[in-house]
Amino acid sequence: MSLSRFHKETDGLRRDDKALTLEQASEIVRDRWIMALEYYALVAAILGNWTSGNCVPFMLPVSTVLLKHGELDLHHQLWARSIKRQINTFFREYSHLRALGLSAQDLLATNSSGFNEFDMTSYSNKHLASAFLLKRLLSDLSVWRDELFGLSLSTVEVDQIIATLNELKKPVIKLDRLTPNNSFKPNPLRGSA
């Protein structure tokens, strides 16, 4: 619901102003929702559409506002779900290299500057793709960690994820539901929940 509403508002802006790019319209809607304190809807929309590492700049203003207003659970959901999806993407690419016995340091030392994440043919080079995705993932984890550290919040979870990734093992990230399911109403025909 939140994602479709986000897209509807973005499309409306672009219909009204043909000069707006999709990125600009998305940022306007994001900022409007921040001003309207629609944090749950905004986080749900971001998690529905912007979960790769290239979208961290888009979600940073949201992340900052969530911390500023003490929305720590939403902040955690935003980052943990985005990081979890990035981890899954990295390990999908890395699985093709596992038999080579490369270390995380080998991947981090790889020059991945020529990798184009938007060109699917770039993913045919699994070594380059894995190197790029690991570097971006660790960079995004560093941003998350810095945000928490800056407010003297615990960085233990992020530190554990980083340490596990440095061993090229897939970390476990436990997530709760984003929002409670308020739509459930007991039905006498179904019995009690």
C-alpha cells in the first residue's frame, strides 16, 4: 500500500511537471512524507523499492530523521532489511567463486571501478561483481555503524555483521515484522486467534 501510494504521488508530480526526473520526484515525495511524519509508510515504501546499496543516499535523510525522533525500531528495520538484501545479492554472486578459496581481502583488493551494476552483462564477471558488491556492502555497513556510534548507540550487531562478512560467511540478521498486522479482526467463523 505504501509503495503504490508513493509511486502514485511520484507519478502525479511528474505529470504536473514534465521536467522532473523520477529521482527528483521521488526525493520530493520522500521529503513530504518526512515532513508529514509518515515514517512507517516511508520505511515500508523504501523497503519495497530501494533496497540495493545504490539507494543508501536516498534513504539517508529518512535514517537521520528516524534517529532524531527516537524511532529506533524503524531505523533498525530500514537498515537491517536493506543490508540483508545486499548480503543475499552478494552471496548469490560469490557462490560462483567459493571453490576458488578467495578471501575477503582478495575481493577487497580487486579493482572494481569498471563494474556497472545497472548493466546485467557486468554480472557475467563473478569476481568483479562480488568485489563490487562486497565493497559497497561494507561501505553501507560503515555508514550505519557511524550513525549509531554518533548517537552513542550500540554498534554490536553491525560489528558482528562486518566481522562475519570479513570471513566470507553469511551473517544471520533477525528481523521482526515491519508493522503490526492491525488489519486482523477475529472472525467467529474462524475461531479465536
